[in-house]
Amino acid sequence: MNITVIGRGNIGGGLADRWEQAGHKVNRLGRPGGDAGAAEVVLVAVPGDAVQAALSSVTGLSGKTVLDATNLYGDVKPPAGFSSNAEYVKSVTGGPTAKVFNTNIASLYDRVANARVRPSNLWSGDEEAQRLVEQLSLDAGYEAVRLGDLSMAATQESLAHSVIAIAQSGLGEFVYRLAAPEQL
Ligand SMILES: NC(=O)c1ccc[n+]([C@@H]2O[C@H](COP(=O)([O-])OP(=O)(O)OC[C@H]3O[C@@H](n4cnc5c(N)ncnc54)[C@H](OP(=O)(O)O)[C@@H]3O)[C@@H](O)[C@H]2O)c1
């Protein structure tokens, strides 16, 4: 699959490495921007307050499926008029959109591949994005678990605070698994 990542840091660069290992072709864009026209799917992995600037420097986004991994910390809010960054992203691209990879810690990507059981990767968004979310989660070592439609993206973005609080309350960096009882 042809993937463009916007943001090539911990998340964008880390997932690009995993996806290349799984056989995908990844185009890594940073601050200078570039073109995403050849991509089947686009990952947004820039600081939460840089989404507008980042999307404005990238061409070829119209109608693309976008996976948005951004989080909002501290006083950072989504762009005016939107309850989440993911809904803002969809207003720009007009394609299937998912909030995903924002509740997993990038520094653990290396260790997830060797996990005894697959950790979960929460996502919310459009059903049309489901196949790509599930495939690219698996290719990064995770099992996608749906939280809801795109109206739940704000709820999912707010979970970042819980992830940090849990890590700082004694557990340290962690993965999580959500499973139906028959999978116990
Ligand atoms: N780190 C984690 O464990 C983690 C977990 C979940 C969610 N997140 C979220 O994921 C996002 C990325 O986090 P990260 O840790 O990967 O950050 P990071 O390592 O600091 O990387 C940020 C990337 O964004 C790019 N960037 C910054 N401003 C930009 C702009 N205006 N236009 C285009 N690109 C821009 C940078 O470009 P250059 O390469 O050109 O400098 C860099 O590649 C954040 O929203 C963060 O909250 C992070």
C-alpha cells in the first residue's frame, strides 16, 4: 500500500518504519510539506496545534482516507468550530477519517511486535476507514478496537490525558488490551 505520513517524528517515523517492514511504501513529509496525491491512506502525526499548518502545506489530500494520531495537551484546543482535530481534518479532506494511534505510546512500538498477545489500538471514525485502520494497526502490531463514529473523536482525544496520568501514577509506559470475555 502507498502511505503518506505527515509528521515524521516519534509517531509518524515510528509507524513508517513498522509499515515499511510490513511491505508498504511510505512517503515521509515534515514541516516543508509535499504531495500526498499518490497515497491510498494518509497519517497525520504532527503536534496537536499544528494540524491546520501541516495540512495547508500538503497537496493531493482531497478525498483521501486519513488516520489522525494527534493529541491535544494542556490549553491546546481543536481548530475553531470543531470539537476534535479529526473532525477538522475531515472538513479539509472530505474523505473517510479515523482517530487512531493517539492512545498508544510510540516508544513501545519496537516491543509490540514481540508481544505474547496483541495490544489494542482504539479508533473512532468513519466505517469506510475501517479496513485500512484494521490492516495498518495489525501491521504495526496492534488490534484495532472501535470506540465509535467520528463524533467520538473528541472523547478519544481526551483519553490522552488518562494515558499520561496512568503512566505517571506508577505503571510507567504501557500497552492495553480490550477483549471480549470469550477471548480470555
Ligand atoms: N509520542 C507519542 O508517544 C504519542 C502518542 C500518541 C499520540 N501522539 C501525538 O502524535 C502527534 C505527533 O507526536 P510525535 O511524538 O510524533 O511528535 P514529534 O516527534 O515531535 O514529531 C512531530 C512531527 O511533526 C512535524 N511538524 C511539526 N509542525 C509541523 C507543521 N506545521 N507542518 C508539518 N509538520 C509539522 C515535525 O516536522 P519536522 O520533521 O520537519 O520537524 C515532526 O516530523 C502529536 O499530536 C502527539 O500528541 C504522540
